[in-house]
Amino acid sequence: MPRTRAAMGARRRNNAPVRPRKPATGVPDLLFAMAAAGWAMGAAFTVASFVDSDITAGAAGVTLARLFSASLAVCSLFAFLLGLVLLRDDRGQIDHYVTPILVGALTGMAEAVLFLWPADRLLFAPFILIVFALRPVRRIVARTLRPARGHQR
């Protein structure tokens, strides 16, 4: 019985005139994290402008704090939309959204706390957390925290 190439396990050639699209890079994940950080900071500054009158000097300071939080929200929206565009065909994969947005929100809240509590030397420290939004770092952390498949306790 003659064997065909497909039966022998040979790979088929892709003769399609259009090449398959490349998967998304880590840039959208970074943009989602930065957008979430901006939204968290904007929310914190908005709440602080209504709650605590000591952080701003008079009515101009309150207005500036609210304008700053609104501009953070708008810029974060555009960063998020740019991330969606850069995701290409991977828009349906939830792992591009959940971890980067959680890491970004934590970073933004930590940054807002340091900003409202005058700690100017530590302002850049929370942005180190953004590294955990990148996919290769997330995979390394997941492999480290997860036990081996065949290993049982």
C-alpha cells in the first residue's frame, strides 16, 4: 500500500498568499499597566481633592488637582486603546488584560500615596512593579510559584 506524504507525517507547505500574523508583543501589556496606573492615580487624586483640604492651596489647588486627575484619565484611556490596537489577533486572550491591569492599579495607588504623602525621593519606586506586567517576567514568576507537574506533596 503506497504511503502518502501526509500519512508519513510530512508537514504541509503553507502556500497561502497572505502570511499569518505575528503574535502581539509585550508593548500592549505595558500600555495596559500604565493605563491602569493612571486611572488609579486619577481616582486617588479626585478623592483626595474632595476629602482632604490640606493637600491643595485654596480653590485653585482643588481645581488643578481635579484637572490633573481628569487628564490622567483621558491619557490612560488613549494608552489603553492603543494597547488594544497593538494586540492584533490576541484581543480575546484574557491574560493580556488581567495581570497588567492589576499590576498597574497597584502601582498607581502606591504612586498616588507617595505623591500625596510628600515622599519625593521614593516617587519612582512603585514603577518597578511594572516589570511584572511583562509576559516573560509573568511566566518566570508563574513557573517559580507553581510546583512541578509530576511533583506531589
